[in-house]
Amino acid sequence: MDLNLIKSPADIKKLDLNELETLADDLRTVLLTKLSKHGGHIGPNLGFLEATVALHYVFDSPKDKIVYDVSHQSYVHKMLTGRMEAFTDPAKYDTVTGYTEPSESEHDFFTIGHTSTSVSLASGLAKARDLKGGKENIIAVIGDGSLSGGEAFEGLDYAATLGTNFIVVVNDNEMSIAENHGGLYADLRLLRNTKGTADVNYFRSLGFAYRYVPYGNDIRSLIKAFQEVKDYPYPVVVHLNTQKGNGFKPAEADRETFHYGGPFDLSTGAPINPYEGEGYDDIFSEHTLKMMKENPLLTVITAGTPGVLGYTPEKRKAAGRQFVDVGIAEQQAVAMASGLAKGGARPVFGVVSSFLQRTYDQLSHDVAINNNPAVVNIFYGTVNGMNDVSHLGWFDIALVSNIPNWVYLAPTCAEEYVAMLDWAVKQTGGPVAIRVPGVAVTHRSGDFDTDYSDTNRYKVDRKGKDVAIIAAGAMYSLGEEVADALAGAGVNATLINPRFLSGLDTELLEDLKADHRVVVTLEDGVLDGGFGQKIASFYGTSDVKVRNYGIAKEFLNRYDARQLLEASHLTSDKLTADIQNMLK
Amino acid sequence: MDLNLIKSPADIKKLDLNELETLADDLRTVLLTKLSKHGGHIGPNLGFLEATVALHYVFDSPKDKIVYDVSHQSYVHKMLTGRMEAFTDPAKYDTVTGYTEPSESEHDFFTIGHTSTSVSLASGLAKARDLKGGKENIIAVIGDGSLSGGEAFEGLDYAATLGTNFIVVVNDNEMSIAENHGGLYADLRLLRNTKGTADVNYFRSLGFAYRYVPYGNDIRSLIKAFQEVKDYPYPVVVHLNTQKGNGFKPAEADRETFHYGGPFDLSTGAPINPYEGEGYDDIFSEHTLKMMKENPLLTVITAGTPGVLGYTPEKRKAAGRQFVDVGIAEQQAVAMASGLAKGGARPVFGVVSSFLQRTYDQLSHDVAINNNPAVVNIFYGTVNGMNDVSHLGWFDIALVSNIPNWVYLAPTCAEEYVAMLDWAVKQTGGPVAIRVPGVAVTHRSGDFDTDYSDTNRYKVDRKGKDVAIIAAGAMYSLGEEVADALAGAGVNATLINPRFLSGLDTELLEDLKADHRVVVTLEDGVLDGGFGQKIASFYGTSDVKVRNYGIAKEFLNRYDARQLLEASHLTSDKLTADIQNMLK
């Protein structure tokens, strides 16, 4: 079948069932070819391929509106909605993002990248339809893994009361990114085992009508099920049992590895450019495993992303009951950490910067007000991390450091990170967050403190005069480079590792006034609400000039980090020139 | 019974069942007397009175650990755990807070004030117990209203998998603050109607064992039920059907009004100091009801607090399907607003500043990345609002204004508020938040813009020189006072209403450099991450001196607002003196 002839869903509505099955096979071949060369979300897209074909065969997108949860499974949707060439033509692979994107197509309703949002977002579309007297179908697609998120529950609880058409397609592949965790999953298993007939039914308990489809990769079953619920006048759940990675043996066999990945060998599934280097994930997992042996009360917590913390299946097994995966439930992870700390255990939650956003209130209300010594390790909090607009790692400094009682530490390298982690786990004075520095591991020799309980003490690594460079976390190396470059130009700069993002070393800052005219701050995040602005405010009434360097407050999608840093003057050349100008 | 003889739960364990019933009556009398003179959470405490007696009779607090959700129903718990005099002795009424508070008693495990957290917090205590090999009972108390929050679902979903003792007491009084909303509530009704025997059972679907208690205000039934689940080795839900406001006729009859209130007449329930004045809640509800008539797509959303928005039962009825209560589910409220906006409707979510914290990720990911024109009205975002540590209204500026794409407006008075609300609902350029100014309504005559689409344009209300006072939102009146005082001292200050908290009027700020040496910023919130620090950063490399006025980053409990403002120099006298000093 010439896939490039499929310009819109209308083109597949003409096909008969046999042709649709051929289409699915052809889509899989093209999809796998792109994935093997380009990388991406492998398992989720293979698993939902037939369902996507069936959805577009039965429903009339974009009049009928399909909202995909996380939308990492939307590749086939893109193929069927006018973006086929982004999959068939290697030169055009990068003309589409990895998530639904309204700027690409009228078939995409939201830019999405976090879990558990599709039902809530779609419920708004449904309510708007009802207010306007529309009749179109509203369809929310959500995976079983995403059901553990509180937003998904809130969405389902509300949507069940709409009283009008609302279709939730539950894509149950019996997996989250890793295995599922939560009591709900026993019910999903029961429903699968009873072909949907069990009385104990989470979806029915919330008020949904319910239909079960045992063969969620069988186009005929899917079409039949979708035709039955099309135009159904009440909220209904269609529960599909699908196979993650369906049709590609290596992905079917190792579903965790093939959730997301880079280019791979199409025959064996072996990665083409396996990452052999050291990662902060390894450092975290190795070090916490070691600490667990010494402290049976140390508990590492993940919210559905054990891989981010370097906790492979083997390491999870080694940690045993000292490793807790709460499912994709960041609120639970943080509040539970507060309870663990109150109960005398030592909780360490590891989370991606962007997903930490789900838990602002728990960081504040459940942990900080109680001043319980929970520890959070924040990964990918950097300009050099994930560059999809839904996954930016720029906002965590403003998020964490402005909540009272949190000590937010910014190690500059692997050695300082481990020193801070050691201290954070040992201390019981209050909550501590650590910003894992960037993505690539850097090493420094030096003498790193083992005790950070005297908070907000910055460290002067080089004592100079006229200008002080306060270079936080992953920006420290750049600060060093600039200090070196300035030294070459005859300027003896002071270089400071602030270590604490959450407060000011007012004594040191006060002392700097004596022989410094300029202070610059460097941070790996957004300027607004960040670290540097606190320094600027401190010096506001003095004669010291302050310039804050960081990223401007805006959303960027698939940006080039080098260009962004350049534009933000976060390069050695630009900073050196700026400082020389300020000193004139 | 002499209640003052009850010093700890041990003292009630000696009583027989008849004496316990007498005790309950006596507790109710004392509780009602205090509530009638002092105000507080009336309905929740009356409804859970017998259950609290039964819990302390059966379990061994503090070894067994009881965690109360919101903890607004913990008054009787306080009476039974060494704090009786705070209820029997009017002089000591204020020696306890209105929530559980570890600093008061070893029977209180967390400072709590937000909903839906008890199960998550208690699950951490349970896990810590298991790691330590303990055997005590862990009990989470949660109301039916709180079950609609995503954190409660996440907690239940996790706790169901603990595999050890974990008791969830569901206090089902068939009410949230107002009526319940969500599909779950039909299941709770079904369970009540079937005496807990229905197969469709939310709690069982998550994996809990389940027990139903039809008479949740009957001490004998309660004791029997709690004795049966004590030391139960698996997670179990005890579902109580209680009567909110039990034993006080006015509170039983009008459960919404008697959820929380000030002093009242013990015989009639009539408020003793009824508030007759105008409130921003009235302004919001009246104005949005008016707008609804002109725009059938305008939708006001609350997350379980319609009263905060002035939406009485009558007004909710008048708004009909244009008023949506999603239950206590702030994440759903914001994400749904994004969907409504995308679908062409005009959503306006109203929320208390402190509860907005639950939805940072939805403000960012679900709304702002999509730039959908959702409108949020933030109430009690002020130092002059609720002063319990769990309800502080200080953090919303740092929360909202540092997320890209949100326009965060700070009206200075009722007239400007309405002008901004009108514009926010009409425009479709992107998301707009409005910080409802303080609590008491202020009026100003003047010419308020009707169009704010040219963002970040500050308004110079008085053009002076040497010093510029940038006074945001509710602080504007203070700015005016200071400008007047300075004028009396011969200083002609510039007075600026910035209107936008989320960005800088760089052109105006640049112009000020010509003839101003000092700029001061006044904001009704925490300095860290707030409005003023952005101004300080802007002027960092110039000769203009900047001083930011606001509140220091810390948690305070039941503070005195006047003292706090004084200590923060946010008074006319202190500001005037400071500015005169800076100009010297």
C-alpha cells in the first residue's frame, strides 16, 4: 500500500477490513523503520497502532476529538492525519514532534507530554461542546500506567457526571514505563481475567458504562467496539487489552527497555549507539544501594520512573522493600516521604525536574510546613536536558527555592553531589532537595564539605577583587572558564560556588562590597523567580552592580541548547566580554 | 462528668459504654459552647465526635497513629488528648490551633490544613513502621468530600498495596463543604443504600477490605467496628455514615452554612456578628452571573469552595450549567479550564491562593504551554487573609508569575478588578490570572483601562522625581499614603500602579533612570521569587537604587497581620522614613 496516499483519515474510511489489516502491517513497517533510525517511543506506538487505525476508521476527526494521554503514542495518529511523510521520508523525520502538537495539525488539540491529563483536558472539550449544543464524540485515550496519577482520577470522577457523550479508551498494556504499582492494577487484572465481567470494577464505581475488548491489537474487534460506543449518550470506558511493543519481538520481550530509546538494530533490537559512559543515574543508584546496606530505614522512592534513578530491575530487586515505586503519582511520593520521615525512616525521592511540578503543594504543605527531613533528588534540571516543551528542566529553582524550610542544594560535580547526598540522608533538620547537576557527569578534585547544616554558606574558591562570579551548580565550570579568561586579561575575579539555591550568604555578600564593584550570577534555569534575582535584590541599595545570567522566561520547543546558551550570554566569551565592559 | 479529669485517652478507656455516651453528650455541650463563642469548624466536629471517642477508646494513641484529613474535625481529638482546657476554659480557647499540630501534642503527627492528604501521609508512617518491624495500627481519617482530590486517590491506590495493617476511616457525611460532586459519590450513595453490600465498590476496586457502619454517630456501633479492624493485618476501609452537625439542629439543617463560621446563638444558630459589608466574593458572583447572561459559553468553575466565590446555593441555581463544581479537585479544575478554552468556551476558575498550590503543573503544562485563554481568579492572596500556616496567601505571586504565558494581573480596587475581569473573559490571547486584592473591598475613583492586551504596561498615577513607588495590587493604597506623606515632607514621588505582576514595563523602568535615584516596590506577598526582585534585577547594572518590600520567606502560624506588616516596614511611617533616608 502506498502510505503516502493517505492524506487524511478520510482515506482509510474507504478501505475494507482486509485492507485495514494490510494498512496496519504497512504502518508498522514504516514506523519501525523510522524508530530504528531515529529513536522515540517504541513500545507505546506499536501497542496502540491498530487502535489508532480503528479510531480513525470509526470516528470523524477532527470533528470528533481524540485527546491522547502523554501523547507519546500518537505517532500513528500523525501518520493518518496528514503527516505521513514525517515517517516515510527520512529527510522529514524531524518535521513532527514526538507528541501531539496543535501547530502541526487540526487533528491535535493540545501540546501534551505529562501523564494523566487526557481525561481532564477532554472533559473541558466535552463541556464546551455541551454548552454549544454540539453532538460530536469526545474521546480521551489513556494508558493503564497513567491511571495512577491523581489528575486522571479527578478527571474520571468529574467526567463520569457529564451526562453526555464521553468516551475513555483505556489502553491497558499491563505496563507503565516499568511495571505498574497500585491497588488499581489488581482490579485491571481481574477485569482482564474475567473478560470484563467482574463486579468489582474501578470504572463502574466512578459511574462509567463499561466495555471490555480482550484483543486490543485486533482491528476487527476494535472497530466493532468503537462503533458500538460511537455517539453513545453517556460517559463510557472502553477497556482494551493491548500488547506493548506489539509486532516487534525484542520490544514485546523487554517492554521496559523498549518504552523509549534511541536508534536500534531492526533484527535484534540492539541499540546502535549504546551509552557506555557514566551517568548521574548510576551514581545515584549505586550510592543509595550502598547507603541502604548501612541504613535499613533508607527508602528510595520513584513515581513510575525507576530508570531515571538508575534503578534497573536488578537494582530494584537488590533494594527490596527499601525501594518504593508508587506509580505515576508524584503527590503520593512526596507526601509519603513526609510520612516516612516523620516515622523515623529516611526517604529519598528521585524525580525529573519537569514532573516535580505535579507536587508543589506537597513540597510545601505536606513536607515543608511540617519541616520533615524528606530528601528529593531532582534530575534533568538543566538547559542541557530534555528539550521538548513539555519536559523543560528550567523551572525547578523557582519552584523549590521559594518555599520556606526547603534547603535546595546545587552540587557542581559528581564528588560534591555524593557529599551532599550523604549529608542530606544523615541529617534530620528538615527537608533537603538536591539539583543533580546537568546530564553529563563532571568531576572535580577538591575538598567538599561533609556537613551542610550551617545553611546558606557559599564557598569562595578563588579570592580576587573587583568582580565576583557566583556560579551555581552545573554553571560552575563555566564560571571557572570565565575566571580563567579574565585572569588572562589581567582581571583577578573572585569565584564563588554558592551551593545553596534557597538562601543568601548575607555575610559573604556583605563582605564583597568592600572590594568588588560587580557581581554576576550564573544559573542553569529561568531567571524569573530564580537564584540570581535574590542576589540582585540584596545589592539593590548598594553601589555593587549585579547582572543575572540565566534563561529568559519562555517556553521553547525542541530548542538547540548551545544556541540558547549563546543567546543568553552563557558562554565564556560573552561573559568575559560583558564583565570587562562592566568593569570599565 | 468533669471533663477536665480527662487528661489522656487512657482516662476514657476505663469508662463503660453508658459512660462513654454520657461523655459524648458532655463533649458536645462543651464543644458547642466554645464554637458558639469562638467560631470554627462546626459541622465537621459535631459529626465526627462519637467516632473520635470510639477511636480513642479502641486504639492506643499515640502508639497507634491517627492522621486526620484537613484535620478541621480534630477538636474532639484535642479534647481527649490533654488539651481539654482549651475547650472548657474560655481564657484558654486560643491555646490550640484549629488543626492538628505536633507542637501541641504527641498525639498529633502533622500540621495539616489542606484536603486529601491523610492517606498519603499515613502511608509513609505505615511504611516506616514496617521497615522498623513495628506492629502499631496506622489510621487515616478522611471525609467523603476529600476523596475527590487526586492526592487521596494516589494515597489509596498505593496504601492498598502495603500488605500490612492500614486502616482508612471514611467519614461519609454526604457533604463536602457544599454538596459533593463526582461520579464517586453515586457509589458512596449506593454503598449507603445497600448497607455496604453493593458489588460496585470504589474501595474494593482499589484493593481494600471493606466494612460499612450505617450509624456513624452511634458509639456502640463504632467501637464494635473499630475493634474488629484493630490489628487487622491488611489495608481496610471502614466506611461510616455520619451526620454532619450531629446534635445541633441548626447545623443539621443547613450543613453548608455550618461547615465553618464565627460565633452564633446557641438556641437559633443565628450568627452573632453577621458580616453585612460588601465582599469580593459578592462582586465576583454578581458580575460573572451578569456576564453569563450575555455569554452562554462563560463557565465559572470551583473546586469545592463555591462560597469563596460568592456562589450561594441560589446563585449556583441561577447559573445552571454555566457553573461547574468539580469537587475538591484543583487539578481537574485547571486542566478542564484549558479544555473549555480550547473548545471555544470561556472558563473562569475561582480559587483560594493556598489551594492554587495543588495545580502548579496544570497551570504550566495543561494551560500555559497550550496558551489557552483560561481565566483564574485568586482569592485571599494577601497577608491580610487566613493566618493558619496551612492557609497562607503569600506564595501565589512566585507561583503564577514565573510561569511563561500567564498574564498575572493585580487590580488595586474593586473598580479595577471588574475592569480586568471583563477584559480577561473577553480576550482570547492566552491565560490570565487575577489576584483579587486582599479581603476587604476598597474603592477608587479613576479611569481604569478596559484593554490589557498590551501587556506589562504599568500606569504612572503621579509623575514626580527622585523616588518612584511601584505599589502592586492591594499595596497600592499604602503607596498612595506614602506618596502623600512624602509630599508633605517636600518630596515629589512618582507613584506607579504596575497592574502586571508577571512582567516588566522595561520602557517605563528605563525612562525612570533619567530623574529617579530610588525605586521601591511594595507587594502583598513573599519577596523571594516575587514581583520586586524582577525590578531589582532589571536595575542591577544601573545607578538606580532599589528596595523591595514584602514578606520574608518563612512559615508563620496564626500571626498578627498588623505586626507582620510593621516588621516588614510595610507601613506608611516606616516606608516614608526609609525613603527619606535613601534619598539623603
